[in-house]
Amino acid sequence: MKTVCKIIGSISCVLLMFFSCEKNESIHRDSKVILDKLLFSGYTGDTIRAAITYGSSDIKKLVITKWVNGEQVPGYGINVSVNSMSDTYEFEQEIVVGDEEGTLIYTFSGYNAADKLIDASDLAVSVTLTDFGRLSKFDWKLTAQTTNGESTTTDAMLDNVYRLNSDLSWEYDWGNPAGAGMDVLNQYCAWKYIGTELKADSVYLIKFGFLSNIPTIDKYKVLRLDDTSLWIQTFMDLSWLGEPYTEKTPVVEKYVAIPKSSDFTPYRGENPANYNWASCSPGNY
């Protein structure tokens, strides 16, 4: 029993030391690459900030690499010249969509003048994907539509794919142009996200009708959003159809999330260059 208690006590001490060190100092007090924090948590779109100082005059260069799930991110690397131990490097990096897909680590490696590794320290980042990030991470394929509670899904709709870009532009691949109908007459412009940092309330889709420079803004309430599906609702004036339709007839559309693919083709079957009759400014609607 005493042995078990000792083991539990030892584990508790290690955990206590780890979390107390997170606050403002490196776990390794004799580290030559010293971070002001070893852990960071945030949302996609947040900025990671850390201050790096040095515990050895031998360090002449700092190299920063990025790792996700143990794999080094290709093409990512920052080299910083170190002139003296009094230097401080302020690291800043935006958390991007994809960082949440595994364990995210930034490694800060100090090298001497001969490019020999002196020491290295890691910054571990816990990432939460926001609804904005979720919407821009996937393409969204229409799978069902109901109007006033009744199914109005047609076969021609089932190849419709929407792409909401992180720069607030949006694109539309209507699939077979033969079934696209009036969709081929619109210039697709921008989208607007309404909601909190974590949760989407509504999505607005901005487009221009045929040869019109006045934007049409379709407003959709987000009923459900996760990594697999999106449910949105709008209201349409269908009173001209008579009962039971009204000026605010509810239309609900369901989408499934699909990986972004090179097969996605905006204005499929048409020349995209012909769809530029109105000035579009994503982020300004």
C-alpha cells in the first residue's frame, strides 16, 4: 500500500510541476532555448504568441518548424539570426484550418555558428475548430430540400456543391448544366458569417442576377452544423402559389460536408470570365 501511495504521490508531483511551469517558464530550467510558455490553446483564426530568449551565447540561429501529428509540415520554416543572449524573439502565428486535425507542435531549435544543434524547446497548441473554420474547411453538397415541410428535392439538385472560401468569396458548382436552370444566370460573389467566435447563427449568400449590378442577399438561418452536415433555413415569398404557401414560406436545405476536390468547377460548362458584370467586394456586405 505504501508503494502505491508513493507512486500516486510521484505522479501528482510531476503533474503539479508541469502545470506550474506552463504559466511562465520552461520546464527545463537549464534550457538554452527558453519559451515563456509551453502550452497554448485557441480557436482557428486566433494568433499564437510566445517570447523566446536564450540561455547560451553559443546560439547564433533559431530555426522554427511546425509539426502536426508527428509529421513535419512541408514548406514551413522560420530562420532567425541571434546576435547575443540579450536578444528576444516574439513569435506570432495564426492558427489555420487544418491545425486542429492532430497534435500541433512548434519546435524552436537553437544552432551555433557551425550549424550544430545546441538545444530545442517545443510549444504544444490545442486547437478548437470554429464554425467559420468548419464552413470554409469543407465543400458542401446539397442532399435534400423541403418547402413548407414537404420534400421538393429534385435529381438535378443532388450534384450542387457550394464552396465558402475563407476570404469570404463563395463559388458554386451546379454539376450538370442541363439541370442547373436559372442558376447559370447568376454571378456568385461573397458570403457573410453571422454568429459568435464558436457558433454560427446565420449565413448570407451574395450574388448578382443576370447583368444586374445590384446584389441579391439570400439569408439563411443555421439550424445545424457539424463536421458532417449543414442544415439551413430561409423564407421565400411563395404566396403566388396559393394556400398553404405564404409570403414567408420556410425552405430548409440539408448539405453534407465533402473534402475539397480539384474536380470542383465553378460555372461548370460555362466560361467563368463571362460572369463579371458587377463589382464584388467580399467582406463588405
